Amino acid sequence: MEEKLQEVTYTEDNIRTLDWKEHIRRRPGMYIGKLGDGSHSDDGIYVLLKEAMDNSIDEYMMGYGKTIEVVIQEGKVTVRDHGRGIPLGKLVDVASKMNTGGKYDSKAFKKSVGLNGVGIKAVNALSTYFRVASFRDGEMKSAEFAQGEMTSETPITKTEEPNGTLTEFIPDSSIFKDYEYLKEHIEPLLKNYVFLNSGLTILLNGKRFHSRHGLVDLLNENMTTDPLYPIIHLKGDDIEMVLTHSNQYGEEYYSFVNGQHTTQGGTHLSAFREAVSRTIKEYYAKNFDYADIRSGMIGAISIKVEEPVFESQTKTKLGSKDMGPDGPSVSKFIGDFVKKELDNFLHINHDTSEIMLQKIQESEKERKAIAGVTKLARERAKKANLHNRKLRDCRVHLNDTKGKDQEESSIFITEGDSASGSITKSRSVNTQAVFSLRGKPLNTYGLTKKVVYENEEFNLLQAALNIEDGIEGLRYNKVIVATDADVDGMHIRLLLITFFLQFFPDLIKKGHVYILQTPLFRVRNKKKTLYCYTEEERLNAIKELSPNPEITRFKGLGEISPDEFKHFIGEDMRLEQVSLRKNDLVKELLEFYMGKNTMDRQNFIIDNLVIEEDIA
């Protein structure tokens, strides 16, 4: 007898309208992207800070207030600008009514980042404490909220405070679990603001950030290799660009719209890359391949657009095709500027154009030298992927779906059959792929890109990631190195990072490479099991589960059963992002750790050796 399906009623009672703050709190990802705990630069707490900052930046861009003071202490954020101040009669509405703001009027805010009247409301709804105060022409007003609900409001009173707006908030710890604001993520965010707004001063807990040379300072701050020629710096109405080359593989770009760092690029970055390549090719009147022109190129583009359209609320990718309702297309605007200004620069600065020509010719020579190898390698990689020998793909790419699932996609690079087998059985087949290494990869330090195609492991890995023509084609948002926490695993990890640093440094600089942290110990009794990633966690677990809990030390990923592995690559997955900073001189680092200076490295190991007791 067939089991009767339970009927589900669908009536007017099922239809409801959520209050604005309830909608934000139920669906925070729609407004601030992912949540996180502050360990990554794109975690939600930094989006909250940015939303509060953007309003102050917009005031500066309109010519009001040269200093913004930011204080972050014990999870509380305070932003005080010296702009015009929010009109006092609309203060509460601006903080608590959706689609309310001054930026719908393009005369007041001609080229602003926040145009939809949502940002500060999201901060309000997602904070346990939120206060906004406005100081305007000798008068002030303030209001306080908790999770979007107003708790107090002051009348308009007299004040001697200078004009401006003060915003304070404490992110809701029930939404942002165990969050912490980290200096290494806050400072780059604030530095970008001053690079894009020459003359602006930002104070972070008293520390001063200021830029005199705009995007030139930005490039100098981010480059980890020396430029081959002085940075080309060109400015015009609503556009600024910088450009140079270095002896590194790949391309490296930073793009901005109305002061917003568009980390995923968009129409403006595509137009910039195309226009620069075309202009350089026409200047030299040689049939250079665009790939040779852009090899080793480092650049940045900043434009100001009326009513910009972004592809998400977090504004990381520009979707606008036009500069404004009555303006030219983004492509034509950037193309015309680059054609005129870059061409003029190259005609005037022959020393720079000679060095650039030499770099392009060297890239062309190397590409042609490995052309035959490249063609065969591509065919091998395509055949291997068709037969799925190395790559167990996820449905996002098997079904060629885009959007949020693509942003959440990741690939685990594992060693050996047992480890890859455990991860393959435990993974989310929708968004997580697995690439299995065979043995230790080659040390690529000092080798040319020819090795990428001649070495089967690296050729197939490059093909799986789809990064041969640059990381714009990257198929996975996170590239996760998953190796054992023993000496061999650490060595494989180092060899993989060396490979990325040598040939695809922008993969690391754009924050796509991670190390998977897996537990060293399992501590359990009959009622509870705890997984411990450090010795401190192990000792705390023993205290919690006393007396005499069972303690297991995992010696390799292959020892962890698929059922257990689900805990380590799911929502609570611990990842350590591989990052590059200005002080990380790639050439010197690789030469010391991966070069032929065996004795220097041996002495370093001896001097820094720490012996730990093995724990059963």
C-alpha cells in the first residue's frame, strides 16, 4: 500500500512581510556577503566597517572633511568624520528606514559608492549596539539602537562640536561568532582609502594613514618584486591609472570604482587590460601577442561612475556598462583615455618604452620556445581531465553553474590515494573538488615556465585550475593545500607554494590560496568527542572529559575516516590563508628556502630547532 503524502496547506496565512531589520538578520549574506569571525579580509565584520567608512569617504569626495578618525577597541567600532553631518531631521530615518538616503540625489552625491540606502541600515540591524550622531552648524542629534530597534533618541540640542557624523557599533556576536577585528585586515582597507583619496588622513587608534601620490603609493605598497621601470602614473577627470612591469609571471591588477575596491574586477578592469594591451601593441607597431605584453604587468585603475551598478551588495565586481545615464560606455571612456595618455607617455619617455619593449620581447621569446611543449601539454591535460584521472570535480563546474555557488567553490590539493579518498568521500559534491598529487612535486625554484608544461603534475594542476591565461579564468574561489602535518606533508606544502609564487603569484596576492588545518588529536569518552588542533586544545579537552579519556594522535589525513573528515571540511573548516605583503620579498625568500644554499639553511634549522615530545 502506497504511503499517502502529507498535505501542506498554502493560504494567505503563509504570506508575510518581514520587517526591514528582521529581513537583514535572517538573510545577512544578501547584504554583507559571508559572515566569518574576522580571520579573513572578506568576513562580514570588515564589510560593516567599510559600510560605515563609505559614508565618510563620500563626504570627503564631495569636498567636506579632510580627516576621519577610527577607533576599534574590544570589538567596538567608532567612525567620526568631519563632513557636513546628516540633516538632523532625517537622522533616524537614514539609520533605520530602508531605501532612505541622500545619495539618490546625484547633485548632492554625484559619484558615490553607496547608492541604495541599505549599507548603514545593515550595520544597524546586525549590531547589538548602534549609535549615530550628527553635528551640523552648531546643533546635534543622536539615536541609539539594538539589533535595529531604536532604544533612545535625543532632541536637537546646541553643540560646540565641529560638523560631521559619528557612528558607533558593536557587531552582534550571535551572528558573528567569536569575532575579532585583526590589524592585518583593517590596515590594508584603510590604506586603500587614502591611496584613492590623496590628501585624506585616516587615524586608526591614533595611527596616521596618508598618501601624497595616490595609486603610485598603492602599487609601491603591494609590489613584492622590483619594477623594471618607474611607475607610469596618468590622471584625468574621473580616472587614474598606474602601470609598470616586473620580472614575475602572470599579471597583477588592482581596480576601484568610486573608491570601492572591486576585488573581482568587472567591466572597468576588462576595458583597462584591453586598452593598455592594444595601445602598447600599436605604439611599437609590432604584432605582439597580448599575453606577452601583459606578462609581468602590474597596474591599477580607478574610475568614478555616476550611479554604478555592482553585481552584489558587497560591491566587489562592477557590472556598469556606462559611465552614467548620459555618459559614454565604460569601455570607450577608458579606451580613449589610455590610447591618448599612455601613447603620449611612451613617445615622450623613451627610456621607459625601451625597457618595456625588452620585457615584452623576452616574454615572447620564452613563449615561442615552449610553444611545442605547451600544445602537447594542453592535449595531455584535456585528455586526463576527460578521463578524470587526477581531478574529481564538483557539480558547480560539471553543470557550469555560476553565482554564489561559484564563489563558494573550492578545490583540495591532496597527497596520496588514502588522503584524497577520505576527502572525496567526505566533501560537498556541489562545491568541493579534489585534485590528487602523486608523490612529491618538483622544486620549481629557478626554473622557467617550461617546467609547468613538461611536469605532468603541474601541467594537470594548472589545467584543473584553468589559470594558464591568468586567474580571471580561475575555476575555484579557494585553492586549498591539504597535506599531512608531518615533515613530508610540510615539504609538499612548501613545494606547492613555491610553484604558485614562481608562476602564479597573483593567485596568492588575491587571497585564493589556503592551507587546510586538520586536528592533531581526538580526545573522547563515552559521551563526547573533541578534536584538537593544538597542544593547548588537547590539554583543555583532557580536563573537560576527565577522567582518563581516550586520546588518539592523527599522523596523517589517510588515518581520519570519511565520517570524521566531514567535520573538518564543512562549515567549521579551519583554513589558514597564504598571504603576501610588501616586506615579503619573493625572490629572496625563495632563494633562501628553496635555493642551493644548503649550508645556510642547515645552520638556520639548527639555530631554530625546537624538539617536542611525541604524545601517544
